Amino acid sequence: MRSFLQSITDAVATKKGMWITLASWLVVTMLLAMFAPSVKDYEVSSLDSIPEDAKSVIAQNKVDEYFKDNEGIPGILVFQSKDGEIQFEELVSLFKLVEAEEIEGVEQVVPLSALPPQATAGFFSDDKQTAVIPLNFDGEMESKEIKTSKEKIVELVEGNSDLNLYVTGPAGIATDTLDLFSRADLVLIFSTVGLILILLIVIYRSPLLALIPLLAAVFVYEVVMQTLGLMGRGGLVMSNQTISIMSILLFAAVIDYSLFVFSRYREELKLHEDKYEAMRAAMRETGMPVFFSGGTVLAAMLVLFFAQFGDYRNFAPTFATTMAIIMIASITLVPALFTLFGRKAFWPKVPRVGDETVKKNSIWSRVARFVVKKPGLAVVLVSAFLLLSATNMFNLKFEFNTLNSFPEDMPSRQGYNILEEEFAKGDLAPTTVLFEGEEALTPEQQEGLRAELADQPNVSTVRVNGVAEEGRILNYSLTFTESPYDKESMDALETMMEKSDQILTDSGVSGDIYFAGETATKVDDRSINNRDVIVIVVLETILIFAMLIVLTKSVKMPIYMMGTILISFLAALGLGMFLSNLFFGIDSISNRVPLYSFVFLVALGIDYNIMLISRFQEERKKHSVKESVEIAVANTGGVISSAGLILAATFAVLMTQPIQLLFVFGFIVAVGILLDTFLIRGILLPGLIMLFEKEKAVSKN
């Protein structure tokens, strides 16, 4: 592999190869821009995250099979009076207007005028200032189409009454999510590019060194987006969330690898007069580590194919494609661009032959001398801090209500909050319990089963919601005393699902019962997520460990590298949540955050370890362990610390996104990258090498 990569980088680092490389990237980018579809055409606001064989999905399919009225995408219309009680007659007239308008996709409008007075009482809050009416949209509609229909309903209501209308439920949440990300995408890209540009100029004080990596990132971004568009045309569906994180990954990785290349290029320009020869020498030592670093990220993303959860699996093809293109760019486009500009790229601090490679009084030279002199103290201090930070993992609290991750002023969240305040919490999303028997149940048996279900812990009410197949199929609506998204409700339902046979036995009936609805879905969500965390963490750790053995041709080095990265991840999660609570008042997180953070922190954090170890092994051929560690830390410290700062800041841009999941994820990854950059790579890993490798004999060439 090394000789193959060297043949590529050697070819790129010639005048002819440089121009061919740049021309090829330009042509490919233009062709894709002209003929490939945009990935935006295939983005969706959410994915079917739960697999088809999950209990809640099977249950919902059975409910839809026996009770056709349950099909479609449900929405909840929440009316709130600005002044006084809502009159029932006013709602009737509004719904007649909605029906007369024949809005596309609107199905199963409640026939309010045909209902008896006692049946309508449940639609109103106690003070009659809030009313809730369910509505279904065509299940085949896309979020964009639902958005158009929803806006017509809101326009009709607000144009013909003094009521405020909030549309919540799955339909309202999907359309609001679409709105949020359509506005947030531009903020994300411009914030990312602007922040990277400012940081590069501040750190390196050279305009071209700031623009060249960004120019490479723009080329890669265009190629990736259009390539994903082609994959979308081929059937791949991508969520807004996936595309947002992918954009950050792309810019972060391209900038990172560009910094590694130009840092070594600057060293070689102090040894070689010819810019082509300098790049050839630089890429002979940097090409393999940079390409291999991209390979670890690519491998980490491919492992997500083993996940059952839809969001995780959606990452795999999207991120793997992105990383594959970045890896190609890192050994072709990036070195070609730097070679094109040559020494001019470093203006005003132009490197000259004979210049000192690393200043003896630089910060990282001092750190290197401290670590090699007192490795034990360095390891103990850093380890103590990391372990203390990791202990906060035991205080993690998970949030299962997706709406709480969205902005407070989002209409669907406002509607949900009104429901929670004005109606019983359990009524927000009742659980459907479907009984399927071989024989029809008598009224006494139906009541017995209902009473047994109502007797279960944390259950508030149970009522018969429908009968099918001449009494053989029963549909019960079950509500809990707490919110359907609370851990207590989820635990109670999970217990009921586990003892369903006992419930049937105690009620004196035979058959099967199924649980569908929001709480049942969240139970499956939690169970599948827990499974995926274990599988992905184990597989990713084993895979990257094996790849590191191949790269380093050692077993001990990968143990140091993986061990430090894993403890860094735990510390980042613990410290990140502590700081999130301290500074932002966030005391609970989505259960997606730990795995999201693990994948990115391990895959990206190992890059810095690879750069350090590669340099150490290069120097070890000529120097003692002590000298090799000191040279490696001093020479890689500047570029890795600046790359880490930029990478952390880039992921912190996710904190501009409108949902809390991405906010917390971006913050935790930023904290973790800073830990990797300054403590793991700069102190802990070289300290461990000093402690456990010092007895090794010195070899000289």
C-alpha cells in the first residue's frame, strides 16, 4: 500500500502531474454540477428509524390492518382562544370551511356537527379556552406537501376567527422540522466557512494558507453533494440531520488533512530548493498517515451498517462516500494545490532552505522536554483529570421526548406544551393495545381484559376503542398517569409487554396482545439503541485496533493509541455534559448522543495519534526513544494543536443548529477533540511511550 500511495503522490508532485490533477478535479466538479442532481432533492426531515421486525412496528401494522381509519399521518389541531371561551359552534363553522376548501391530502376530518354534546366535551380543556381536534393527512404525502396543506388550514382558521392554531403531532413536527433545516443549512455552511477562514488567518497569519485548504474543501463539497445526489436518485434517502453532520465532517477532515500536508511541506521547503521535490519528500512521509487516517474514519462509518437503528444506518453510506472522496483529495488535490502556490502559499513567513525546522523555545518544544523528563508525573496528572471527568458518566440522564430537542417557539412544540398544560399528560399520545384472538370475546371477557390492563402499574385509564372481526379483534386505548415519553411510562409499558401472557391468563382469555403508539415506539427505540451502542463500540474498537496494528506494525502502540482514545471519549462525554448543564442549563440528552459522539471522537481523535506515532516511528529509525518522542511532539505539536482547534470549532458550529441533539453533540465532540489535541496527543500518549518503550534498544541507520 505504501509503495502504491508513493507512486501516486510522486506523480502528483511533478509539474505535469500537478496540472493534470487540478484539471481532472475541475472537470469532474463541473460535470457533476451540470448533470448530477442535488442532494437537496432527496433530503427528508425524518427516517423510519425502527426496523420492521420491532414489536411496536408489528403492532402498528396489525392496527392498520384491522382498523383502516388509523392509516395516514396524524396531526393534532390545537386551538387556543385569545380572549374567553371557545364556542363549539365556532369550531363547527371552521371545520365546514376546511371541508369546503377540499385541501389536498386532508383526510378523516372529525364530523363535529354530527357528534352528540357529550362526545365533544373531551375536545375542550376545563376552562374551555383550549380545544384539541385530531386530523389525518394522506400517508403517501411528503413533508413538503403536508406543509402546504397545513399552511392553508392555518390561514383559514386565522383569517376567519380570533383563535390561535398550532398544528402538532407527527404531521406538525415533520413540517416544522423541514422549515427549521431549510433555514439552518445556510447558517451552518456560512458559519463553518467563516469560522475556519478566521481561525486559519489568526493562527497562521497567511491569507493563502487560509484560502488553499478552503478551496480544496469547496471542490470536495461540490463533488460530494452531487455524488450523494446521484445516490439519492438511485434510491438512497438521507435525513436533514445526516446532511448537516456530513457537511461538518467534510470541512473538518479536509482542513485537518490539508494542515498535515502543508506542515510537512513547510519542513521540506527548508531542506529542498525545488518546490516539487519538497512536496514529493513531504508526501512520502505524510501521504500514508493522512490516507490511513481517512481510512480509519471511513471504516468507522462503514461499521454503522451493522446498526439496526435507521438514523445510524443512514450515516454509513453518506459518510463513507464523503470520506472516500476526501481520502482521494488528500493525496491528489491538496498536495497539487500547495505545490501550485509553492513558497508563496506561506507569505509573509516564506520558508527558506536552511531555516530552523522547529524553534527550541516553542510551546510544544517545552512540553516535549517536560514529558520526556517527567513522564510519570505527566501521565498521572492527565489520567487523574480524565478519570475524574469520566465519572460524570454516571449522572447522565436521557431525554426521550423528541420535541424537547426543538426550539421553544416551534409551533408544533408550542401546541404540545399547551396540550400538556391543559389536558391530562397521558392523553397526549395514548397507547393502542390490540387483542387478537381465535374466537370472539363475550362482553364480560372484554371487560375483564380491560380491567386487567387498567390494573397494571402507572396506568390511568383503559377504554375500548374499537371492535373488529365480530369481536375477535379488540382495540383498547390505554393512557398512563405520566407523559407517554417519561421514563416511568416507558418502564411500565416494557414490563407489560414482557408479562403479556400473564395478563391474558389473569383475565381469562387466550390470544395475543400487541402494543402500538408513541410509548411503545420509544420502548423499542431505547432497546435497539442500547443494542447498537454495544455492537458499534465493540466492532469499531476491534476494527480500528486491527488497522493500527497494520499501520504501526506493532501491538503495543495500538494498545496505547486505542486506550487513550477510549478514556478520552468517556471523559469528553462526562465533562461535556457537566459543562452543558453548567453553562447552558441542559441536564438531559438524547440517547443518540453517546454513539454519535463515540463514532466521531474515536474516528477523528485517532487521526492525531496516527500523526504522532507515525512521526515517532520515523524518528525512531535514527534516534533513541527519548529523542524520538521529543522530536515527534515538538514537530507535530503546532500543526496538531491548530488542526484540533479548527476541528473543535468546526464541530461547535453544530451548536447553531435548531435542535438540542445537534447542539449537545457538537459541544461534546468539540470538548473531546480539545482533550485529544492537548492532553492525549500532547502529553498522555508520549508519556506512556516514555514509560513503556524506554527499555528498547536504540537503533541507528
